[in-house]
Amino acid sequence: MEPDCRLYLITPPVLPPEFPDLLAAALDAGDVACLQLRLKDALPDAIKRAVDALMPIAQARNVAFLLNDDAALAASLGCDGAHLGQGDGDHEAARKLLDGRTLGITCHASRHLAMQAGEVGADYVAFGAFFPTLTKETAHSADVELLAWWSEMFEIPSVAIGGITAVNCAPLVQAGADFLAVVGAVWSHPDGPAAGVRAMNAAIAAA
Ligand SMILES: Cc1ncc(COP(=O)(O)OP(=O)(O)O)c(N)n1
Ligand SMILES: Cc1ncsc1CCOP(=O)(O)O
Ligand SMILES: [Mg+2]
């Protein structure tokens, strides 16, 4: 049986040359529901090369492959879906482009944005940041009450993001988060990314 809450892995901001091997080892270490390719400074051509290299590694392991920021590129490259923020284009148009694929939408700490995302047909809503993070400058701070309210009121899955680690994640799982999205907890784990996935899986199971 799959756990109620699952790990959502996001790539590090810059990919080292050995990243395909690191990714395979991380995904082989435990349960990962999806991988988001998030390369904020890369041109479309570099993103395409990364998709070509990494998507087969994820999909061979039954891990959905989502692209950050660009619904049209995600659809044209055959990704399983896209994650869009509030400034990442028109969500309704993206919903049409991603017909049959996953659309996730950033909702910061806003009930209103989350309900709007639901109306547009988002497959999940993402809330954060829950904790201080070194990965992104964040202007919004979310709390567990928001997650609890959302999971009580709506069927659409929620993703929690922002500074989440094996040590601090239990309240998010208990509040009903369907997915925990992490960068640093896996890629910066002192014992390597595979250990990071194992630690997150164990913490989710114990919550
Ligand atoms: C799962 C998930 N949640 C939130 C974000 C943040 O998206 P966005 O606000 O567009 O910021 P950038 O990631 O584009 O810097 C995300 N990527 N994934
Ligand atoms: C992309 C993003 N959006 C809000 S916080 C964040 C960064 C998450 O990374 P980490 O898990 O290292 O805090
Ligand atoms: Mg974005």
C-alpha cells in the first residue's frame, strides 16, 4: 500500500555532471512520487537536454516527471506535467496545454489562490514556505492550519514546500499534506541523496 503522504523531489538549482547517477541512486533508495526539474537559470535548450537525460531515469522507476515554470515546454517535451507559480503564465491556458498531464500550482499561504487553482483544474496546490530555506528567497510563510483546513475542505491534493527536513516534517504530515516537496533535505543530506530519501521516507512513515 502507498503511504498517505509521499515525497516530492525537486532537482538542485545546478546539476553536477554526475547528476544522472545521483538521481538514479536517490530514486532507488525509496518511495518518491515525482521529480520536478527546476533549473531557474537555464535556457530552453539546456532544459531540453536535461529532460532527455533525466526523464527516462524517473519514468523507468514509475516516478512522474514534472517541469517547473513552462507548461508549453513540458507538453512539447512529453513531460508528465508542469509546476507553475503565480507568475508563470496563464493557468487556464496551461490547463488546456497539459490536457491529460499533471498541473501543479503554487498558492503560497493563500486560501484564495488555492481555491482559484482548484477552479482552474489544478491537480495539486502547493503551499509554503513552511520553514526557512536556503534554496529560494521566499516572501510567504505558510502554517499547518492552512494544510489542515485544505485537506478537510477539498479533495485536491496539497504539496507542502520550504525548508522541510526529516526532523521538522511530522506536523505537516499530521496536518494532512499529501506530498512533501524538498530540495535540500535530499541533495544536501550529509550522507548523500539516497540517505536523504531514506530519512524522509522514514520520517513520513513515523509521523
Ligand atoms: C511543488 C512546488 N511548490 C512550489 C514551487 C515554487 O514555484 P514558484 O512560486 O513558481 O517559484 P519557482 O520554483 O519557479 O522559483 C515549486 N517550484 N514547486
Ligand atoms: C522552490 C521553493 N518554493 C518555495 S520554497 C522552495 C525551495 C524548497 O527547497 P528546500 O526544500 O531546499 O527548502
Ligand atoms: Mg515558477
